[in-house]
Amino acid sequence: MVSNLKKTIGWTLALTTLLIGGAIYYFITVSLYEPSEDLFDFPIPKKAELVKENEHAVIYDWSSASEENGIPFGYKLVIKANGWERVESSDIDASPHYSKGNHQINVLSLRKQLTLIIEK
């Protein structure tokens, strides 16, 4: 009987820790990004510095951008949390396409440079 109680308490604590840790990670990650009105509320890293923009694309200097690793996992979570879905399976993780409603954004991640291209 005591053994079952210890297992139940152990599993409850483990699950609670996992849920709280996940919630903290999610909210910290979400706080690092803000939606851009010019890009149909596509999230932009707050630490990214605008380099150049025109009616078709916006280029940022962003230290977390990487051609080899693509965009960080936390950024992918935030994009999804903001209602954007990855629409095109690509072998190149550095250039995924996302859509929301009638809008599509191509995310090009190069070494310390993030380019957001408006496709539609």
C-alpha cells in the first residue's frame, strides 16, 4: 500500500514538474517575439535588428539565425502558436514556408541573418 502511494506521489511530482517547466519555457519563449503588422502578424524576434525592407521582404540581423540549423525550435513554436502552419516540406530547414489564411511567408535563415519574404 505504501509502495503504491510513493509511486503515485512520484509520478504526480514528475508530471507537475514537467508541466510547469514546459509552461515556463513556452511563456519565456513567447515573450521573446512580437507580431509584425507589416507581415500579417507573423512573429518577429525582439532582438532582431532591421537591416532592409521593401514591399516583398524584410531582412534582419539576428544572432540566432543559422543556415545549418535553420530557425531555433522556440521560434518554430511561437510561429505555430501564432496560427501559422508550415505548408511546404523542404529538405532545407533554413527556408521553410508558413501560411495563415491567404498569406504565405518564406523564412530564410542564414548565418546571423533572418529574411522574411512575403509570398502571397
